[in-house]
Amino acid sequence: MRKFIELIGDLMRIHSNSGRIDPGFLTIERVLMLLNVVVALVAVAFKNAYT
């Protein structure tokens, strides 16, 4: 189990090197804004479906 956790930790560390890896279009801020928009649209859809 320890080797499995270390493998996942190494992979996450590689992907979280800020400044070394270009995030491209999907930065943390953009992902959070997209999630907020999706949640808002789902909330409106459910509200309209049940009223």
C-alpha cells in the first residue's frame, strides 16, 4: 500500500509544479468559474423542472 501511495504522490507532485508546467487554458481560476457556471445552470434547470 505504501508504494502505491508514493506512486500517486509522485505523479501529483509532477503535475502540481507551478511555474514549470504550463497549465494551458485550464487554470485553477477558470476551472472554478466553469464549475460555478455548471452548478448554476443545473440549479436553474432543476428549479424550472419542479415548478
